[in-house]
Amino acid sequence: MPRWLPRAMVLALTLYACLQLGSWAFHQLIGLLINILISFFLALAIEPAVGRMAARGMRRGLATFLVFFGVLAAGVGFVVLLGSMLADQIVTMVEDLPKYLDSVISWINQTFHTELSRVEVQDSLLRSDWLRKYVQNSASGVLDVSATVLGGLFKLLTIFLFSFYFAADGPRLRRALCSVLPPAKQTEVLRAWEIAVDKTGGYLYSRGLMALVSGFAHFVLLEILGVPYAPALAVWVGLVSQFIPTIGTYLAGALPMLIAFTENPWYAVWVLGFVVVYQQFENYVLQPKLTARTVDIHPAVAFGSVIAGTALLGAVGALIAIPAVATLQAFLGAYVRRYDVTDDPRVHGHRKPGAGGVLQRIRARVVNAASDDAGAAAKPPVVPDRN
């Protein structure tokens, strides 16, 4: 056996063990890494406000605390207002449920010539097997729901703590990062950091503007229909549809439809139609223009980045995909050498004069060959001279 073979085997086994250990550690820490990524982008989003307060002489820690306190107060106030409104509407729906049930039963009796009564329907529902199984499953799932809620609160607290650290100690973090890099690399890192702040702020600005437009449009509709709690519902639609990716539109439209249904079932149909039409307007008209101006990326690139982010990280990837791609595009744009475009009509989508497509050239050759054959056939045969 060669002397190097045992060492090579030990080295290969050691590398394999390190690879397996690293893979296991990465899978165990993937949740924490995603929370840190969210915290970093959240810190970039509030960096302009914290920077302005710090420039006026306020300590960065206090400025960061005030910004977070304002966001938290607004969120808690909105949730309390929405919860009270939803509770009132649920009570109203429960009180009016017998009236709705009587109207449905009378319609069924008139249409299908039956003799149903509300008492019989209620007794059949209360004695049904599926209702008993649903109650049992709900009772057994209370512990799971409580664990999920506690886990979500812990993740939210973790995100806020890391975001507070990144925003309050931003200059110290940048100095620590630049201290291990040569001067040329330090300039590039600081430039990338500044671009990330600008793009993330622009993305949130565009989302906030679209939330304002969406909320105003739905407020006008709900006021025309006479749906109660129209201002709170408009704020709900604007925020949820813009800041919850993928399913935010459906969550945002479900609550106004439910409240409108308590007033008049046809109002819910009107709300559903308006939500669908406005969503198309936002996707194809409003969002591409605002995204192009604030984030400065092509709408197709933005759409593709959201799909890729969703495939990689789910809802978190969909939320941070656009600012991440915009930052990468702006950073790499400084290193891509660009040239002047030649004055060619094909650049503007026109054909070059005198140039045709391949099919046209083939067709011309076929026509010319056919005309040559026809001309040759029309010529009189050449008689050989016997002399």
C-alpha cells in the first residue's frame, strides 16, 4: 500500500464528515437565516428615517426605537380597530342568521316544491356526524394553534431584535465589515449598501403609494354601496393587498365581501367584480409604471423575480425579491461597459431597406427559377446544321 493512501482516505472521510455536518447545521439554521435576511431588509427600509433623525443630533438607538414604536403603535391600533369591527359584524351575522336561513329555505321550497322548515334543518345540522367530528378536531387542534401562535410571536420578536441591531448599530456594523477588507473593496461594499438602502426605500414607497390608491378606490366603492366601516375596510384592502405577497389580494377582498354580504348579497357580488377588475388594472397599468420609476427595473424582470423568490423562499422571497434584484441590477450596472448603438432601422423594429427575410429570398429564387424554365421551354428548338 502506498504511504499516501491512508492519509488520502482519512482526508476524504474528514471532508465528507464536515460536509454532512455543514449540511445538517444549515438545515437546522435555515429558519434563523431567513429571519436575519428579513431583519436586514427591514433595517434597510427604516434606514432613511433613522438617518435623518441621527443627522439632527438624535442618538441612533433612540431614533430606531421611535421609528419601531411608531410602526408598532400603528399596527396595534389598526388590528384593534379591525378586530372590533369584525367582532361587531360577526355578532350581526349571527343575529341575522335565522332571517337568512328562512329566505334560503323559502326559495328552495318555491323552486323545488319542497316543504322544508328551519327547525328541521337546524336539528339535522346539530345532529350531523360531520359537525360532531369538526368540533372534536377543533378541540384537539387548540394546542397546535396555540403553539403556532407562540412560534409566530417568537419569530416576530427575533426579527424586530435583529432589525433594531442592524439599524441602530448600522455605522458600527459597516466599520466592522470594512475593517477586514482592503480599501478598494471597502468603497464597493459601502456603495452596494447605499444602493440597497435606496432601492429598498423606493420599493416600499411604491408599495405604499399603490396601497393608498387601492384603499381610496375601494373606499369610494364601499361608500357608494353603503357598506359599514368603509374607511377601516379600505385601509385593510390597501395594506394587505400590497404587503402580503401572493395571497394578499384574496385575503384583502374576502373581508369586504363578507361585510357587504351582511348588508345585501348582491353587494358582495359587486365588491368581487370590482376587486377582480381593479387587480387587473393594478397588475398591467399601475404597478409597472410605479415600479419602473421607483425601483427602476423592467416589469417583466420584476414579475420573474417575484416568481423566483417565491420558488426559493416562499412568501419571504416574494416580498424581498424586487428590492434584492433592483439592488443587484444597479450594482452590476456600473461594471457593464456600454457602447453607442448604431443608427440602424432594425434597432427600432423596422426592416433594412432592400433586405428581406429568408423566406422571401427563397421564394424569389423559386420564382426566378420557374421563370427561367418557362423561358427556356418557350424558345424554339435549335435545328442542327446538316451542312
